[in-house]
Amino acid sequence: MGYIRCFREAVKRSLNEVRQIEVAAGLMHIIFGFISYWITVSVSLEAYLPFLLGAALLSNLISFLIASLLSSIVAFSAFKRGWNPDNFVIPFITSLSDTVATLSLLSAATILRTIGAG
């Protein structure tokens, strides 16, 4: 971050890396959807696989966008103030990601239920 002059330029340069990370996270969330389905079915509960996959992927997308954007803003702001971004951003993102992931899963399930996908 020491050589970044403009936040917009930094985002443009790192966009390819962000896409790669999101693809990996998306694949992980597909696996999470299948695991959720198998666990639910194994305890004799009714499960709808498309809903579980959709909820996992949508919650990933929501939480990834929010956490990525906020972590970039916080890191850039911390550096501008002369703070070490590592000491400030890591605890912030750890707390933020737990909260955002929980809220995004609830939001994803609500959205999917509202549009009739589950």
C-alpha cells in the first residue's frame, strides 16, 4: 500500500486478483451448499438443494462485496493517516466478516424465499 496514490487506481489493478478469490470462494460455497443438503437429508429433514445452493452463493456474493469494499477503504484510510494497515485492518475485518456473513446469509435466505425459490 505504500506506493498507492489513488484508491480508484488500486482497485482497478487488483480487480483480477479479486475475481480469482471470488471464484475460489464461490466454489467453496457450492460445496457448503451440498454439505448442508447432505447433513439435512441425513437427519431425515426435508431439504431443497437449489435453495441451499442459492443461499450459499448469494450470501457469499453479498458478504464478499461488502467485506472487500470495506477492507479496502479501511486499509487505504489507515495508511493515509500513517497507521499500519496490518495492525488496524486485520482485527476490523475479522469482526466485520463474522457479522456480515451472518447477516448476508439471513438476507440471502429471505430474498430467495421472497422470490419463491425455496
